[in-house]
Amino acid sequence: MMGEIMGIEKIRKFLFVMDPAETLNLETETSLLLMQELLRRDHQVYWLQLEDLALTLNQLMGRVMAVMATEPLRRERPVWLNLNQFDAVLVRKDPPFDTQYLQLTLLLDHLEPGVIQFNDVKALRNFNEKLLPLLWPEFTPPTLISMNAEQLEDFAMEHKHMVLKPLNDCSGRGIAKVIWDKHGNFRQQIDRALLGADGKPSFVVAQKYLSAVSQGDKRVYLVNGRSVGVVNRIPKPGSFLANIHQGAMSEAAVLSSREKHIIRTIAPFLSKQGIFLAGADFIGGYLTELNITSPSAVRQINKVSGTQLERIIVDAMLERLSLRPCCEHWLGKAA
């Protein structure tokens, strides 16, 4: 405490809940950038994977690895630690949000209140990334969530062009564009989209196809409700998918007045729910998704804007961990 009063930054311990390192997409990976910035400032960074979690006598334990460097990734041998000794936990596991992911959030509920979570696991559990924007229907394109084929057929008939998305996945996986036709061939696409990986019907998101996607899908990185960076992602020729994982190109972008208004509107809710890091996606001025599990695109934002967004994010996290209330003054200046 005295060090902080004197202006010397206290060393903090950050725990990242991660997917296996060999599965990471380094082109879009944000977690490693945050780790690198924390290490640069002499904070302690640790890596934890789901299979190394254990709950015993209401104490959450983890077989964690201290991260020594990120380029290349270098970690020490794993050791079992009580997770309540960490200052902050960042859940950076990518979707799908499946039973295993749900169980992760239930286990992390056993952390003591003094361990700050980026993002709060209750928010991760309570809010689906594709459903969350529907809390503000005036800002979203026409959307239907269903596993009923007839409902989806009617939606296709009404809007003629629509996209179908798996409810619990990310990175453009499993997305299909459906075009209504009078012969009914589109019904086969709907039937295929409804089948989950287990062969059983599953909920899908149907959204009116927005032709403006050809001009790009903006990813806006939000920290405690404040826009701190933006990138426009343009689908590759012949594609409608504006995901970097699907070959989209990145370009610099600015926010429209409508997009700024939307961000100002949703900012208080995000802050109240403990959604500290989020990626808001805009197509043609419509809010299409609010990514909260492990929002990325920091590398792309840095590339097109010349910034080092990870420094802004780490500044905000450290402020949240300090004795002062974090970032409340931002809410009036969001976007």
C-alpha cells in the first residue's frame, strides 16, 4: 500500500484461464499481448487450463504455470496453487460455450470476492454473445432465435436473405447465408444448420442479411464501456464472412454518430454487470454481436491505428485493482 501511495506500482498476480497454447491463432491472439505488457511492467503472469482446475473443501486450486515470456512462449513447470492468492483472473477460453465452459464458470464462483475477474464469470454465464445485443432491439437487425424449422422458414420468407449462426460458437464457424426461393430449396440449408455437432437439433440465430457487410464489419474494443479502439474487417472476395479467422482484411475505421450513441447507451449496463472487456460488432450501423468471452482484434487494431492497445487495457485493469474506483469517470465519456 505504501508503495502505491508513493507512486510505485504494486506487483500484481494475474491468472489467465487459457486454451492449450498449440490451439491459439497467433494472428488474432490478444491474451499473449496482455501477458507481454504485464510482464514488461514486472507483474506476475500465470497460465491455467481447464483440466488443471480442482475444487476441494470450497478452495479452488489450480495447476498453474508461471509465464516468463511470450515471444516465444516460455513457461515454468506447473505447480498447484490456491487461486485465491491471485489479484485478478482473466477467463480467455474461446467458445463454444458448452457444458465444460458452463462448469468452468460454476467452479470460478468459488473464488473469494477480493479476486477481480475480467470478465465476471456470472456475466459470462448469464449473457450469450449473440443474444446480449437483443437487450437493445432498436439497435439490432431483425433477429430470430429458434430451433423450430417452420419459424425459420417464415423468417426467410419475410426477409428473403438471412444468415444463420450457431448460438454458442465464434470466429465465423458454422455461419451460412440462406436465400429464400419459391421452390423451397432453402429449407435444406435450414435443416442442416439446425443440427448440432451431436446430430441433435440446436438453437440457431437467424438475422436479416445486411448487404452493408461488403463494406465491412467494425469491431470496437470496449474497456469498461469505453471505446478504446476500432478496426473494420472486410470479407475476402466471394465471401460474406467478415471474421479475421475467415480471411477478412483489416482497415482503419472511425465510429459513426449512431455507433457512438449505441456504445454510450450500453456502457452503464456493461459496467454494472462486470463486463470489463468486450468487442462490439457493427454492420451498417447495426449492433450484431457483443463478444464478452475472450474479445480479440487488438493486434488488428494496433496494425491499422498505430496504437498499442494492450497498454490501455493493462492501465485500466491495474486501475481497477487499485484502491480507487475504476474508470467511473469514463462512463460519461464513452465513445
